[in-house]
Amino acid sequence: MKVGITCYPTYGGSGIVATELGLELANRGHEVHFITYANPIRLDPGIPRIHYHEVEVSSYPLFQYPPYCLALASRMAEVAERYGLDLLHVHYAIPHSIAALLAQQMMAARRRLPFITTLHGTDITLVGTDRSYFPITKFSIEESNGITSISRYLQRRTVEVFGVGNEIRVIHNFVNCELYRPAPEKRNSQKLLLHISNFRPVKRILDCIQILARVRKQVDAKLWMAGDGPERGPAEHLARDLGVGEQVEFLGKQDHVERLIPRAHVLLLPSELEAFGLAALEAMACGVPPVATGAGGVPELVTHGVDGFLEAVGDTDSQATRVIELLTDDPLHARMATAARRTAETRFATDRIIPQYERYYEEVLGQGERDGSTS
């Protein structure tokens, strides 16, 4: 198939999942066209069957805000026409679904161009519930030819918030278990904790600093903070205030976290809400047990006490206790690391999830044939 993918090309989970999906589809012989305002962060140049089309937005004095949605729709239609795309797959509802709908209507006189919307989390739980965006978010979801969500939790929330009657297919996030692998051995004698996020308030990265401070009362440990965002400054200040400034290293944005994760002993995911918990899955594939909160869709991924630990949001004492258990009990750590890797391989590996997307693409394309639409 020839698939057009649109996403936010940033360090958020939706952009990462969309990029990884495109890469996996290309590996399976499909032709993938990314249509975004910047090259997605994990998309290296020169990959066979991967194409990138930049969306350029012109600025005119008349426009207080550049009309990105219109420029995106125009570019989608142009790429679909020129390269014969079979469908568009947009990630994050606003504004990508509306742009895809406009592109579909622009193409309607010539041929059918279906589009699928994948819901990732804050497009539903945060942006979509804003009163100014609620009607357009609901409309864009209901007008999609196919809808997927990355967790059953998000599927339920979408129905509860928007009253969507369309089928929402749950296709969980995935991980390339050949790329994300456990390290042969942990070479660093000092125990290493790791947190990966975009440092937004919902990620509660200050909790990571508090957890480290508690852990260090019993274990010689340090913390790597991979990513960047609005909470970095407060986290740096808190680390100094708690006397752990020398043991926290802020790494900034990282394009190849698969090189970092295997070196860690525990992943911290203290988020207030996660629609799925992609960082936890990538860590599990590397044999790094997560200590996370049982919020949102994380329990669909992590089984408490088996392949990781789940504690209440904001309960940094309990989270720190779980980290200490993992760092001081080698048999427990080894058992959980093995179970975490097994979960990634047996439930969330690419060869299990990507075919679900392929089958869904075929279903959506088949709907047009049954309806008598041209293709």
C-alpha cells in the first residue's frame, strides 16, 4: 500500500509512534509518505520506501496566526494525487483529522481517499475537552473512515467524553524488540534510574527528583533525565534544594533512546496520566523494569509485581520503596527484567501489532469497494 502519515514531528509519544509505524510499514514493503511541517525526530534520511514532504506555511500581514491546517490539507491532497496514495493515516485528532477531511473532499471528484485517525491521549483528554475545540474534535473523529486508539482506556474515554458512536479499534503501541534489547551486562557499578518524557506538568518529573532523594538514603544511585520541556527548570532547582544536584544529569532531547535505556536499572514513570506508557514499553523491551503509576492505560501494559510496579499518583514514598526493592534485591530485579522483556516480545512486538494496522487499512479500503466508490 501507499500510505500518507501525518503527525506532530516532536518528542511526544504520538509523533514517535507514528514515525515508528511508518518505519515498520516500510520494512514490510509498503510505501510511506510523511506529510508534516518538519522531519520527524526518529526519521533518519535515506531509508528505502520512506518519503518526507514538508508543509510550508506562508505568513501574510493579514494572518495573525498562520493557517497551518489549510496548508496541511492542500499538501495532503497534492501528495495523494502525485504519488497515488491509497489512504491517509493521521495521528492526534487536532488539526490533522480536519486537514485530512478537507484533502479527502478536494480529491472526491477524482477518486476516494479514505483517512484513519489514531487517538493518542491528550488530543482527547486535554485539547479535545477544551470548549473551543470540543465540537471540531468530535466532528473530525466521527467523519474519519477509521478510528484507532492506543489503549482500551482511551477508547472508553473517547466514548464517555464525545459520545462517539463509530467503532474505535484498539491497537496498542508497539516496540521493535530487535532494536530495543537488554544490555549483556550493566557495566556501571552505581545504580542508574532513567526518566524519558517531554517534561510537561502531567509527567510529574519533580516526583522523579523526590524519588531519587529518598532512594539515595539507602542506595548509591543516580538519575538520568532524558527530554526537555517546561518542567526542566523547576526540576533542576529541586534537585539542588534536595542535595542531589550532582546525581541528576539532564540529557536533553535524545533521538536514540534505545542506546540509553539498556544502561539503566529502573525506569521512572510517575505521570499523572498516560494513555498507554510508551517509555515503559521501550524500557521493558530492554529488560528495565518500570516503576510507574497505575493511571490511564498503563495497567494494560504493566502487570503489578510481575514485570514492573504500579503505585498511586503522587505517592513518591511508595514509588521510592519499589525502586529500592529492585536495586537491592538482585533475584527480584532479574526476575522482573526477564518478565518485562517477555511481555514486550509476546504482546507488543512489532510483528504482533503492525499486522493489525495492515488489516485495518485493508478493511477501510474495502469499505469503499463495498460502497461502490472509485479507488
